[in-house]
Amino acid sequence: MTEEEFLAVYGSKVVTHNSYTGDDFIRLIEGLKEITHSQYLRDEFEYLIQEMKLLKDDHKVEHLYNIYYILHDMDYYLLRYAPTDVAPYTIDDSTILKYYGALKIYAN
């Protein structure tokens, strides 16, 4: 069976709409950067902005990964809650317990 035949029988088109763009993300992060007093955190926000600009320009997935790693580490290890707060309520805690080491703030 060819891929086309398989998709004709079993496939279904998956489409979603994302009303946010890379420029929206940049504006949001710039706003957060402006109201942040910590230079370390401002540097993290600047890195996110630069990675999104690069992603928009060259569409290389490495930039998307870098953005994900920073946001993930900020979410679970800096700004919101620790993995120990969330892991007991999840079936698969492998992502939550993973620290990517992306935050330069912890290197200082």
C-alpha cells in the first residue's frame, strides 16, 4: 500500500489555526523584559527574542528547541512551580523532571 493509499483509507487531515505569530511572541517577551528588574532574567528574555527572530528568518528547528528549553526551564525551575509540585499529578513526569540547563541565570 502506498502512502497515498494509506492516507486515503486511514488518514484524516489535521488543521489548526494559530492566531499568534512570531512577532506576537517577540512583543510579549519584550513587554516582560521591560518590566523585569533582574538583569539575569532580562538576558534570558533577550535570548528568547533573538532565537525567535532567527527562527522567523531561517526556520531552523534548533531555534525552536532553544526557545522550548528556556521556556520549559523557566516554567518548572524558575518562575512557577517545582517538578515536585506537579509530578505527583501526572502519569508521565519525564518531561517535568527534565532540566535542560538552558537558564544562564543558574550558571551565575
